[in-house]
Amino acid sequence: MRFRPRNVRSRLTLWYVLVLASLLALYAGVASLFLFLSLREDFDQNLLGDVETVEGMLAKEPHRGVSLHSRHPDAPEPRIGHFIEVWSPEGLLLYRSAALQDQILGGPPGPDEGLHDAAPSTTRLPNGTRVRLASSVYHVEDQRVVLRVAYSEEGLWRELGEFGEVLLLGFPIAVLLAGFGGYALARKALAPIDSMATQAKKISAERLSDRLSIENPEDELGKLGTVFNDMLGRLQAAFDQLRRFTADASHELRTPLTAIRSVGEVALQDQRSPAEYRDVIGSMLEEVDRLTRLAESLLALSRADAGHVQLQREDIPLVHLAREASSVVEVLAEEKRQQIDIQGDANLVVSADRLILRQAIVNLLDNAIKYSPPGSQIAVRVQSGGNQQVLLVVIDQGPGIPSEYQPHVFDRFFRVDKARTREWGGAGLGLSITRWAVEVHGGEITLESEEGKGSTFRVSLPLAKDSSTSSSKGGSQ
């Protein structure tokens, strides 16, 4: 079963200990190698020095023998190698030190042994002892000999082993201390996360106004807390909007239902003539029609929020679409003796869903008709906006919108009049649907208005990619 710590603190500590243990092991290996090379270098220097010392002590004996004699009898015995052999070039052993105890340093010499620099090498005696060996060629009077001097490496490896024992003894202690230290550091470093987690558990839908406390907003954990607080702010705004939407929808639904109920109850109280009943039924149907439009608008917004609306795009000259929308509301304009003036370039083509974008333009025209005075003119202009954009501008001669209300005109159920009057009908959803329809086509809608001077809505949409072809077709219609 794979071992994996459950919390981040333990995982950080484990990784810290593993990394530190790896670094300590690497350091111990490098330090041991450096110590070994340093000791062996000193070892080789002493060995080569003893080779020169032994060369000066060689003396010729009768019968081609060789012996060691000090040139200064009163001087202390020189520091010489533990193992010495002297061979003749013909392979005759001339001298062997007693320390070798009949062990050999490699047998008879080869023809080139000792002729070059006496670079020491490691070899083993027959009994398994590792020795460091240096050879040289020397002339004892008129006799040429091959001198071998060797040191046992057991002392060197003993020192290296003691050093390794010290490292092995200190290694687990260092790792253990590092583990405790790493756990303490991880606990201190992650303490803000524990604090934020404790605070986050207390935040619910009823307490979205609460925020996480941040000690240092400049470090990584502080930035995480800031992002979390910003997310809470967005959630709070969304919940508040949802609550307002629910309250406004309930109000809008209750009003026509109450009107239908009241008209029906009044009509049932007394016996009435057929004409009066027709008036009552007509009033009820008006409220039903209002209720139906509201339900359709709510359904459209719900689908838009859920992203379930699939656009059926086609290339359409925008001015033609504006004329189609104008024909839908033409009757409303005639009732108020208003004129809708549409002008634009038929070569400006957009790729859009005809029904959805036409409904957005219908909503703009309906809004202009409602708030413009009788006998006024509503201007619709389709023109190039530059940067591969096309503009649809709707200008009315209504009372205008106060500046403090302009940022909210596209909010759902928003009405400029504080009393929420239903004189002109509507539920305050038309401009919300218009903004969604424009944005889903990759466009943007803005408002310019001044009290007493009317309002101007500007819709900016991207031109179709093959607008030249589409515009030529539109121009021939």
C-alpha cells in the first residue's frame, strides 16, 4: 500500500526531510571522497620520500647481494616503508624486508618497471593486505637494481572508516532534527491557511458578507485570501441579485394575478349584462397577456443564464433586420402618431440569429415608443463603427434618464420611476434581454441620455466575415 501523508504539513515535512537527507548523503559522499584522496596524496608523498631514503641506504654485499645501512650510524633510524624488495633486472631477489614474512610484492620485475616516474599504485599481498606500491630503478655502485617500497593501506582505510562512522552516527540525528524543524516551519507557514479554513467553515449563504482575515496581503497566502474574498464578493452580489430577482418576479407575477382575481370577484358579486361581462373578460385577458409576456421573458432569461440557447446564425444586412423589427411595433407607433425613421447602409452585414437579434431591436423600439411623446420621431441609424464593427443607433425624444439611474437601466426589473408604475406595461425585463442578445452575438450596448433631451442606445456588433458577398446580395434586394 502506497504511503501518502494526509495533510500538506506532513507532506512538506516529508519532502523537506527527503531532500535534506539526499543533500547530506551527497555531502557525506563528497567529503569522504575528498578525505580519501587527500589522505592518499599524503600517503603517496611519504611513500615516494621513503623510496629516495631507501635508495640512499642501499649497499652492495658479496655475491651480488644488497643490504640496507644507515650512512650515519649515530642518527636515528629513518622512517622507511613497511615493505621493501630489491630485485635484479634478471628477476633475482636481492633483498626482502622481514615485515613481508615471505610475502611477495608482485613477483619478478618487468623490463620497464621503475624506468619512468615512480607513480604509486595499489595492489594486494597474497594474504589479502592492500598496499600502496612504488618502484624505481637504482644503481648500487655498478649494479643495477629494481627497488620496490610499499605501505600498508590498512591505516588509511581505518581512518576513512572512522570518519564514515562519525557521519553515519550524525546522519540520523541531523535528519531527525531536520524533521522536527521542518514540521515546525511547515506548521508556522501553513497556520494562515488553517485560520482561513476555520473562518471559511463559518461562511454560509446567510453570512456571505463575512470575509477572511489576511495578515499579509503581499505574500502568496495573502493573495490567495484576497482572491477568495473577491470570490465571496461576487457570490454575495450574485445572491443579492438572485434575491432581488425573486422578489421582483414575485411582485410582477402577483400583480396581474391579483388583478384577475379582483376583476373576477367583482364580476361575480352582481348580475351583469353580456357587454359588461365582455369588458370583464377583456380586462382579464389583458392581464393574462401581460402575465404570458412576463413568463416568456423570465423563461428567455433563465435559458440565457443556463447557456441553453443555441444561435442559428446567418448573414443579415442589419438595416433590413431593423426594418423587420420596426414592422412589429409599427401599430404601437401609429397609436401615438409617432414616426420611425430608419436609415443605413445595406452593405453592413452581421452574422446573427435573426429571431434573437430582431427581438433585441424590437425591445429598443418598444422602449422608445413608450417613453417618447405623441407625434415625435424615433430615429434608427445603421452605420460603420470602424475596426470591423457595425453600429445600430436608436434615438428617441423621450424625457431622458437621470445620470444616477443610467448604470442600472439594463438590470432586471429596473424601472426609473420609484413608484414602479404599470401605466405603460412591461416588467422591466426588455432591456435586460436586449443586453443579453447583443452580448451573446459578441457585441456591446451603451446608453447616452440627458434629462429632457431623450436617450440614445448604441449597439455595436462585429461585421460578418464574408460581409462583402452578403452586402452585394442585400443591395440587390
